[in-house]
Amino acid sequence: MEKNLLRYIWRHTRKQQVFVLSIVLISMVPYFLAFDLPKRIINGPIQGSGFETPDATARFMAFHYDIPFIGGSIGFAGLELDRMAMLMALSGVFLLLVIVNGLFKFYINTYKGRLGERLLRRIRYELVDRVLRFPPSYVKQVHSSEVSTMVKDEVEPFGGFTGDAFVQPAMLGGQAIAALCFIFLQSFWLGMIAGVMVGMQVGIIPKMRRRLITLGRQRQITARHLAGKVGEIVEGIGTIHAYDTSNYERADVAQRLGHIYKIRFDLYQWKFFVKFFNNFLSQLTPFLFYSIGGYFALRGSLDVGQLVAVINAYKDLPGPLKELIDWDQSRQDVQVKYEQVLEQFEPPQMLEPGLQALVVATVCGQGEALAAQNVTLLDGSGAKVAEALSVKIEAGQTVAFIDNHGNGAEMLAESFGRLVWPAAGKVTLGENDLLELPESVTGRRISYVSADGYFFHGSLKDNLVYGLKHAPTNSVHYSGKQAVHRRWEVREAQLADNCDFDLNADWIDRGSTSVLTGGPDDLKNSVIGALNAVQLTQDVIDMALHTIIDPAEYPDLTEKVVELRLALRDQLEKEGLSNLVVHFDPSRYNVEATVGENLLFGAMRPLEGAVVGVHESDHFFDALRSAGLLGLLYDMGVMIAENLVEIFAGLPADHPFFQQLEILTAEDVQAYQQILQRLKGRNRPAPGEKEQRAMIRLSFRYIEPRYRLGILTTSAMDELVRARDRFHEHLPLELRDRIERYDPHRYISAATLRENIVFGKLVNRNADAPAKFRRLAVRLSKEKGLHERLLALGLEFDIGSGGRRLTIVQRHKLNLARALARRSDFYVFNKPLPGLDRRAQEEIVKDVLAFLREQDNYPSIIWVLSNTSLSKMFDRVVVFDRGSVVADGSFETLGNENGIFKALVA
């Protein structure tokens, strides 16, 4: 990038700058005329110069001009106007000049704004383009939050300055020169006074503002570091909570903010001191004009019209001068910021743009080998991790890398993935140096996976097929307003030197899916195969089952869910498994559900902004009272409290019984004990409103088969069922609308998919109920074609920023599945599953190898193992010790011959 911001702006906006500068030059004509016109109005029709008699007239707009060189002349005799008509005509011309000058400013400012925003877009795009071309070693040094802050905020002033870079000094300088020349034409001495004051402002103020530039630079750097620190806190919030270092981080942030405050306060003080001094000089000049100019007027060497015109012209002089000084400060300020940005975005050994050129065609392999030739690898500190390392991976081989001491295997795998560049030697793909090949080759023929893969904000599917989005594979046809908008997008992108690729096109390369039969289901089969191989399918299904969907958006899916619900009920009866689930029945009490769930008998829609829940509202208890249930539920609550307090009173808060007791906590036991002691006191007072509600809330959470206190009798159950309708009728309309009543033949939109399928409660007493029910539900969902629909819905799950809504194990599995969903010639797996136990790792490694061996391109697989015993699944085992290869052969051969390998396996 150009080192000087002004040269950078001129290089990219030269044509536009020349055009707008010509407009500025033309605008100086009416601007100068606007200075001279007040003098003519005052001296002419107002003071009567040229209108000495009452019937005198003067010519309006008369002019005569002799044409040089060719001879001849042009002119206009003008219009004969009396004194009043001349006053109105000149005033009208003055108003016209005001409008013309305003329109010139409006057009120039609008053009400057568009010019600046376009260059700002260019700069931001160029910086992000450079980020994409950073070498791996430099990426590890920069702070992501600081880089994003620079791209977002620190280049923002460049856009505003672009329009002013050449136009502002030309326009302001032209206005100042025009005003100064006009003053000199009226009076030499007044012109000298104005010139001296202008010289002082131009000479002194910029020097005073240099300190502002220094302070501004310090403010920018400290603010950038603060953004980086805040980003660290967000990224490391789990570590902060785990180690109780939140107050240390508060102290760090407070110190940084104090430093920023000091810089900003110094900047604030100096800024307004400079402003005070500048305003003083600006106001000193009118004092001199009034005193000295008045003296000349009294002596008769300067008429009143000229003095008024000089003062009026000077009123327009400080503004351009001040803005011109501000422009110079802004120029120096943005130049400093520009240099700071360049320091961060010009690392050595940056990737050449040609290596990331767009290639639409699918890159095919030709049986070439991937090899390291005398490679020396350095870690982040510059220490040698491997020296003179040579390993060759032939096409179709499955190779296990194992480290005895050191991490040479991991670093070599990173060099195969082009995440580490060799300090000496080279990594080759066939006959070509890997670093010289374009990413359209290395990024497609080699799939690299490690434990620290990153996920972008979006759905699980977006991240799963991310490795297939190399280039747009089709063109979108637009019509009407969309076509006009698309043409505007392309034109603006080209003017700002941005790429004009269509993001709405299909970017998924269906010719690079792992399952490639030429059929329309290749992508789907690749995704399902990858999920099955890493044992993530059930997790995706569970994400779908815990989703609340709108029946209007998925009408066919909700219909199939209701069909599955009824089919499950019938199948449970046929297989004699009806005791696994107690289904919701409008005419029966569900013994596996709480008392509150039986009373509501429906799912509650969440209400945004609700302060209290439905069970806590006054309207809810009023409805209980109206339905005649208040006494029943209160008596139940008292009996539950008496039993539980008697059983659990005195137990420590960490007693394991409380982990199984969902109805109340150890603190609740103490609270209910105090309530019971008061109610059973000598005077036996009536329960207060708060105590009454506490007992009723306790009864709401009671389930008879779970707690077995014998409190919920058959008659009480029947009374609750009979009171359902009365209770709902007495609820206010807003609460009634939040409760969606259960109906066996209708989809419940306020409930999750799982709740809609089960439509009841699994029997708590049967430990095998969940597993048996799941197996039956999976089988029936596959028969009814619902399994793939649930899988597709689960793939729409939003995984959050960086995949944070997923567990660590799920992120590792998804990272591996993302590579398996696409076809490559080499798969490099660098300890991708560190969080899994030995059995799960063995199963996944086995399934992944089987899945990849089914591909017809016979890919090579390199797997850096943390579990040495898994190496028996591979054709070849390479053992590293302190950065050197100490063994290379089959599992059986090394097991018989190599001592290090024997020890590792043992």
C-alpha cells in the first residue's frame, strides 16, 4: 500500500478529484460576486449614488467586453431602473447568488461524501484482503480484536478525509483568497491587517495543534489495546470464572481506563486552549477593522459602503481559515493513523494475491505424493522443533504419526496443512513446493483438522458445508428492482475495487462432496455419512427435538409429528409397553406429571418482558380461588411441607438426598419449617397471603409416584381434572392466551418437538423407559420418513459465535465432520479428538477410516494419534522422537522390532 495517504487518495480518485476541483473553481465566481454586491446595494440605491434626482435611473446588468486577439466585442445595454426598482433587482440578485452558492456547496459536499465512502470501502476491503493473506506466523502474533477495531473504527476518518483531501484546501483557500483580495481592493491598510492576522493564525495554530496529534495517537493506541483486552475477557470468560480472577481483570481494565482518561483529559484541555487562542485572534481583527476602518471612514479615505463590505467579507474569512487549519490538523492526524494501520497490515512474507485467485473448476488429484524434504520447523518462540525431517506420504496410504518426546509429529502435520512454514527445506505436493501452489489446489486437495478449529456464527449446516464453498457455481437471474439493485451493487463494487461475486449464488461445490455418484443426493449423503462417522447424528437429532417450531412454517413436519405420536401410542400397546409412558388425556389425571402441569394441562408460550411467571401472578391465584381449588392445594402443600420437613430437617445442605429432591432445596426446608412452627403455635394464627402462596407453590411441584407421601388421593385427582375448565375460564384473557391446551390430535406450538412426540410423561419408576422409548421412536420415525426431516431441522441449529452453544466434544466432532463432508486427496488429522475417552476415540477412528476408504479416489490419511494403540488400524506407522523420525513401518513390524514403539504401545 502507498505510504502517504494523500498519494493513496490521489492514485485511486484522481479523475473524480479533478472533476470536483473544477466545480470548486467555477463556484468561486458567484462566491466573489456575493462579496461585491452588498457594497453596490449600500452605495447605490440605499445611499443614492447615481440617483441624485428623484426621477434618476440607472442601467441594471449592463456590461461591455472586448474580445482579445480576434477583435470585436460583446455586451448588453442593460435595463433602465429607478432607485426602488434597482434596490429590489440587486437584492434579488443577492438572493440568487446565495441560492447558487448554497447549491454549489450542496453538490460539492454530496460528491465528497460519496467519494469518501467509496474510498473507505476500498480501504476496508483491502485491509481484510490483507488479513486473508497474512502468513501463519504473523496471524499468531496479532490480536483479533485489535485488527477488527482497526478495520471498523480506525479507518473511519479516512473516508471523511478523502472528500476533503484536495477539495477542502482548494475551496477554503479559494474562499479565503477571494475574501482577502476583495479587502485589499477596498483598502490596502485593512488588507494588510487582515493579512497579518491570517498569517498569525496559519503560522501559530498548526504548531500548537501538533501536541493534539501526539495525544490523539496515544488515545488511539490505548483504545485499541482496550478493545483487545475486552475481546480477551469475552473469549476467556470461562477461564476467568474457573480461576476466580474476575477482580484482577477489573483492576486491569480500571487501570487502562484511567490511562485513557488522563490522555483524553489532556487532549480536552489543550484542544479548547487552542480553540480559545484561535477565537481570540479571529475576534481581534474586527476590533481593528472597526477602529482603524472607522478612522479612515471619518477622514473620508474610505466610504461607508466599502467599510461595510470589508467587514462583511472578513466575516467569511475566519470560517474558511479555521476550517483550513482544521483540515491541516486532520491531514496530519489521519496520516499518523494511516501509518499505524500500515504497520499492522504489512507483515513480511505476505501471500501473493494470485495464490488466492478464484477457481470454479474442481481440482482433481493425480496420485501425487505429499512429502517433507529436509524440513526444519520452528515453534512460536523460534526454537527448533524438528530438523532435517523427511517423510513421504504416497497416494492411498493410511499413516499414523506418533510422538514419543516433543511435538515433531504435530508440527509436521501443521506444515502439511500449510499452517506452519518450514524454516529450511520444503514440503512438496508432487513436484511442486506446497507454498508456491495456489489455495485452490492446497485448500481442496488437502483437508487439515486439529482440535482448535474455528466455527463461524451461523447454523450447524453452514459450518458443516463450509469447506465446499470455494466459488459461486451458478449465476442468479434477477428481474425488476432486484436486477436494478444487483447492477448497482456490481458497479459500486467495481468502482471501489472490491470483488463483485454474488453472495446469493450457490457457492457449494457439489462436485467435491465426499460421496460422489452424480446424483442429486450426494451432498445430503455426504453430510449424513460424515455425521454418522463422528457419532454426531444423534446430537443433531436431539437439537431438533428440543426446538420449538411454528406449525405455519413447517406444516408437513408438524402433521408427521402428530402421526408419529399416535403411531407410537398404538405400537406401545401392541408390544405391551404401554407402561413406559403416561400420555396426556383430557379426561384423566397424569400421575407422572406435577399437580401444576395437570391443572394447566397445556404448554405455556413465553412472554417477552414478563416480570413474573404465570404461577406467581395475582391473576393466577384469583383463578384458583374462583375455581374452588385454593383450599385443596393449600392443605396439600401443608401436608407435603410437614412430611418433608420431618424427613429432611437437620440434614446438611450438601446431603445427596437434596440432589434427588426437585421439589425444594435445603434453604426451602428451613423456610417451611419456620412457617409450620408459626402456624402450629399456641395461638394458631391464620396463614397470611405470602404463607398461603408458598404452600400452594409446593403442592404444584408434587408428583405422587416420585415422592410417595400418599397425599394425592384419587378424589383429589378427580377434582383437579374436573376443575381444569373452570380454572381456565377464570384466567384473564392475556394469561389464557399464553396457555395452549393439550390435544392428542393437534400439534402444540408452544412445546418442543420431543414433547409433542412423547405427549406425556415417561414413567419414572421404569429405568429402561427412556432407552426403550427412544429405540421405538427412532424406528418409527425412520419408517415414516421423519428421521431425515428431524436431521435437517437439527442442522439449522444456530451454534452461536465460535460454536459456543455446542459442547467441547461436539465442536471437535463437528470440526472433523466438516472435513469428511468434502472430497480431498489428503486428510491430515492432527489430534482432532482430545476430549473423547479411549473407547469413543477408537470407534470414531475406525468409522472415519471406513468412511474415507469407501471413496473412489483412494485418499491418503495422516492421523497424529494421542492413543498409540489405535495405530494398528493404519497401514503405516511413523514414530517421532524429539523432532526426528525414529521408526517407520507397519504396526506388526514395529511391534516386533522397535523398542520405542513397543514401550509406547505398552
